[in-house]
Amino acid sequence: MGFVFGKRGSREQSRRSTSIALMFVFSLFFALFSAVASAQVDARVAPVNVHLYEGIEQTQNAVNIRLNGASIRFTALNQSTMEVFFQPDGVKQLPSFAIAEEILAADKTNIKVSEQADQLTLDAGKLSAVITKVPFSIAYYKDSEFLVAENTGAFAYETMRGVNFTLQDDEKIMGAGQRVLGMDRRGHRLPLYNKAHYGYETESSQMYYSLPAVMSNKMYVIGFDNSASGYLDIGHTQKDVLQFEAVAGRTSYIISTGDTYADLTKNFVEVTGKQPLPPRWALGNYASRFGYKTQQQVLDTVELFKQQDFPLDAIVLDLYWFGPDIKGHMGNLEWDLENWPEPEKMIKELKDQGVKTIMITEPFILTTSKQWDSANSNAVLAKNLQGQPRTFDFYFGNTGLVDVFDPVAQDWFWQFYERLNQQGVSGWWGDLGEPEVHPSDSIHRLESGWATADEVHNAYGHKWAEMVYKKQKLSRPDERPFVMMRAGFLGSQRYGMIPWTGDVSRSWGGLKPQVELALQMSLFGLAYTHSDLGGFAGGETFDAELYTRWMQYGVFQPVYRPHAQDNIAPEPVFHDKATQDIVREYVKLRYRLLPYNYSLAYENSLTGLSMMRPTFMHTDKADIDGSLSYMWGDAFLVTPVVEQGQTTQQIDLPAGVWFDFWTSQKYQGGETISVDTPLETMPVLTKAGSFIPMLQNDIPHTDTYNTRELEVHYFADKSVASSRYVMFDDDGVDPNTIESGQYQKLVFEAQHQAQLNISLSLEGWFDSAPNNREVEFIIHGQTSFPSEVKLDGKVVEVSNKPKKPEVYAAWYNSEAKQLVVKGVLGSKLTVDVL
């Protein structure tokens, strides 16, 4: 619109026209401003829950809720667990990495839907979701007990997506994977981006293996099935809000509930996948360092273990197997024959001595390596934006990264593993798999399409482990794979992953957080999380006390693997006699405990329950803060000594009656006790009513493992009227043991009222099972000489001192308050003590 000011018009008309025009323009501007302001207001309130309920559709396996511009799918994965998948229209989604393949493929638990005018109830059996239609909201209940509710709910924008929940005032939260923050992680905003933390000690908010999952003392677990770079804000930005956010990825979460903390772990791990049984040798002693440089050094080291009378089951070869120096050779994936002239002969010689060879591999192919041209020409590396290999510099040189998401790249990568397989290698160590360096503009090829590094970073180690595990099973179908990896995702345990806590400082500060790190991972299924015993990084001089305390703790963690930079030897055989003499007894104890430890592995594979357990899992109390002591299975309460010069240890005992494992001294639970801690001893207590099966004799390696001669400790107290324990036994090798039923269960039962009655019976069979077992029961807590002892219903003489093993049936040790009864188990064995 134009306005003309001519000679014909009067000045008044001109003024009037100008005034009207200005008013019109002002009115138009005001209208436009109001519209813009309104739009701005709408934009400002958009993050608030504006999902509008439009309808519901139920299929056989899921319930779909239609919203304006989005849908939410509820799938019951078991009666206590749901997957909730928020799918905004037109937003890219990635496949699930957290949920086990067999769960995705299986028929799902039906959801019972109850609809009222203003709400819906979706009932899976033990977990239900209550959906309010207007304003749209979701709350979760265990039976009729409230668990948690979404706050403003799910959100998805171009650079951020996620979901948030309301936290209760007294709520405590565990989770987020490897962090050194204390057991309760509330109040922290934590990056979800797997990243190395070299030389950490008593504080770390970001480490090698993050987990996008939380466990609440209100009895629920939430796992966010999103592999992208993001954050887990646990009441930090807003004290009453738990928020998961990521730059991209799958907008899905898994929620589980249970009656106990053990149930929480079991129900969640049932969905994300149970750990397959490891080879039995994985529970033995390892020789490992950074690193053995020659074939002869390896052979000499193994020989020294034999000379010094240390059991040994495996030796781990670090990066020197493919090059003489640290830098410039990564990606060779072939033996450096100058320093390793006869690798097959070496591997066979070691295997003949019961020692398995574990090899390190990394996913980086340096441009200076022997395989660069092959990797480039076969297009198996992560791409740049131009479709060429994305190369970058990092500590070891200029490199590309194997695209483990791409099946073609997996096949290329596996050919080198297979070649080593044929040479006799027994296990794989995947290092730097965060990946340690992963440029954001790297492009990966998934089966479902292309993805950037930031979309899939946290699943890189997960896919690598899957590749190694599945292809190893095809290569050696009669053996259990061994897959040790530094990083992964929710559910990586289903690929046999054995994680460790990274490059910890070789210091007292490095030792202190190891229990916390292992417990936090174990609660979500990563039960084999362990530390480099003795510490890895730094250290100027050998600290015998620190080393001894760390090695003592290792007996009661899932994997016994000393490992360190070799400026100070990590192997006990290179240290002074006094240190050797203490450590040797603990290594031998580790082996004698194999029947108990292997049964823990079986229980973990069957149920998902971890080997290391927080004490609140024993008591099921709400207090989750303590990580000084922990349970090793159900029987042991372990308290590592983590302070230099410490001569006594204060221990808060859970309820019940407890025995000192070393002395049989009895303690009443629910109290704080003080235990002497000379260097030779660490505090270990056993719960009354526990059976602990052990080998009677020392063995040099697990190839000689046999349960023909068992020593079974029972800790008797009348406060425990009855107890039951199952010991697991099989050939230690067959990957299909559980599925095929090729195993035995030794079932121990005790009744303790007017008298003590113990029975041992057999269930099942496997081909190499002993026909009979010689069993020596050591009954702790027998305060007086028994008036009568029966073995299989027949009265036997009780001596006051041991006779020759082949002669005595029972004798009483008045000093230790122990009754020892020896019998032979065919199909059943009973002991009655009056």
C-alpha cells in the first residue's frame, strides 16, 4: 500500500491520511506482534507435556497409544518388566541394543487393558502402567503400590531427545555404570559417553563403561535403550527430576520392578540377557602385564610360576605380540616373528602345561600398519562425510576405526581372529573399545541404515563383543568363548563379556573404589566386572602392603588377574619371599574355592544374580550407601583392607549370626565389630547356615580340577533352623551344559533343632562326573564334644584328634569348635549330630 502527498490535497487531509495510515500500520504491526508473541509463548511452553491422547490399539504382544504427532508402544517383556517406546512421527529411530535377541523374537506377555473415561491401566501381571488421558501422563505401580511417574514425559527435538521422571524426596538412586561417586548417585549430572580415565583414584564422573540405567530404593529399575551420547541427570538440575537426554538414538526405556533387590536384578537381566557360563579356567589365576615383549619372556614367566608353586591358568599377551614398540604397529594383526618366532609351538607348549593364551586386539587400523591397504580397499572402516575412511591421530598413530556395526567389516576383522584361533589361542581381550577416540563425524553402517558416531558411540564395544562371541561359537562350537572387553552397553553380558575397571592408579586411592565399581555394574547384569589386581597406572616403587591387600581382595572378585605397567612387575613370582608367601596362600585359596565360585557362575547364568553383591541385597533394607563390605554369593561377607597401615577394621554386620572364616569365632549380627587385620589376613566372615564346598587339595591349574575329594564347611547355629545349598558341577568346557542337562547338582540340606542333620544328594549326570565323591564335612560352631554322630544312619566313633585320613570317620577339634566327619557320597550321604 502506498500513500501520495500531492499539491491538490489539503494539509489537513494529508495529516488525516497520514494518521489513518499510521493507525493501520500500527494495528497491523500489533496484530503481527501479537501473533509472533503468541507463537513465542507457545514455543516457550512446548517442552511441557503437550501430548494429546487420541486412542488405543491392542495387538497380541503390545499396546499402542496414539498421541498427537506420536505414538507410545507398551510391550510386556515379562510380568515385571515393560518396554516403553515413544515414537514421534518422522523422527529417526535406531534398533534396540539392550534387549536380548531371543526376547525380541519371543511371544510377549499379554497386557491386560482396563479403560475408563479418564484413564487406562495396562497390567503385565506384577507391573502396571496407569495412563491419565488429559493431561496425558504415565505412572507405574507394583501391584497397587506406587513406584514412579513420568514428570513431563518423553520429548524429542532435533538435537535432544529423552524422557524424565519425578523423584521422591527420600529416594536413593544407583546406576549409571562405572563412576566413583558413592553408591547413591542422586545429585549428579553424568555424561553418557564411554571414555577412558587413565590413572583414576577416589573420584570419577566419567569412565570406560557407562550404563544408561538406574536402580531405585523404591524398587524399580529403568534402563534407557539409547546408545547415543547424552546425559543422565539424577536430581542435579532439578532435585526432584530424573532425566535421560541424548543427542539422538532410540527413544525407548525398559522399566522393571520386584519384591527384593535380587528380584530387580533378575527381572531386568532376564530381558537384557543372561551371562553364558564362562570356561572354568576363567576363574583361575592369570599372568598379565603391559606387556610381555618376547616369546622367551612368556615361557620363562610361566616356568617361574611353576617353580614358585603358584597355580596358573592363563597368560595375557598385550600389544607387543604384533610389534616391537608401543606406537606405529596397531592394526598389524599378525605376529612379530622376530620376537615371537614360533607362536604356535609356544601356545601348544603353554597349553600342555594347563596355561591358556589370551590375545589383545584393538579396533584401530593405523595407516602405517600391515593391514591398512586391505582395510581401505575392502571399505571396512568408519567413513567420513565424503564416504572415505575417517582417519585421525591418537596416541598410537594416525588411524582408521573398524566399523564393527557393518557385517562386511565384521567378516573382514574376524579373519585375523580365526587365523589365531587355528594357532590355538583360547581367549580374546578387546581393548580401547569405548572407542578411546571416536570423532563425531565418523559414519557407521548399521544393518538398518547409516548412523553417526554420536548416535552409536556407547554401543561400539557391545557390537564388537557380539561379533567376537558369535563368531567364536561358530569357530569352536564345543568350547565356551572368553571375551574380555573394556566398554559396552546394557546387555553386553549376554555375549560373555568380562569387563574390567580400566587403567586404575597403582595406589591406595585406586584400590578404594573397586568394590563400588564392581557392585554398580553387577546390579545391572555385568557380573564379571573386576579390577587390574595391584593397580595398573604409575607407581614409582613397589608397595608390598598395597599389592598384598589388592591380591587378597582379588580372591573374592569374579576374575583373578593381576595386570600393570611393567615398571613394577604385576606377577607375584617377581617379588620378595615374604610377599610371595602371603599371596601364594590366597591364590591357592582361590583355587580351593572353585566349587563354590563355579557354582556362583552357574547361578549367575541361570538367574542373572551377581557374584559380588551389596549387603543390602542380603538384608533388603533401603540403606544403599555402604560399599566397604559386600557379599560374595550368599555365604561370605568380605571387607577388603584399603587403608595403608591399617591394623583393625570396623565392620557393620548385617542381621543374623556370623563366623570368622579364618578362626570360626562367632559374632551376633546387627552390630559393629572390630577385627584385627595383620598383613596376612583380610576380614572375611561367613553367614550361619552356609555351606561352602572346597577342594581338599591344591591344584596347579583347572585342567586338573576334579570334585572326587571335597571339603565342605558348614557353619552351624541354632538360629538357622534349616538351610539349603546347591553346588554345580560339569565338565567346565561344554557351552551347552545348561541347555543339554549335562551337569550335576550336589544338594546340601541341614536341619538344626534338637540335633543337627545334614544330607547331601545328587541330581543329574555328566559324562566325566566322578562315580563317588569323598566328602569331608567340617562343621563350625560345635561348642561341645558330640554325644553321638551317625554317618548314613550308623553310629561312628568320634576321636579327639585326627587319625590317618583313610581311617577316621569323625573327630572333634575342641580349640576351633569344629566337628570333622568324613564319608563317601554315592547317591546320598547323611550326617546326624546329637
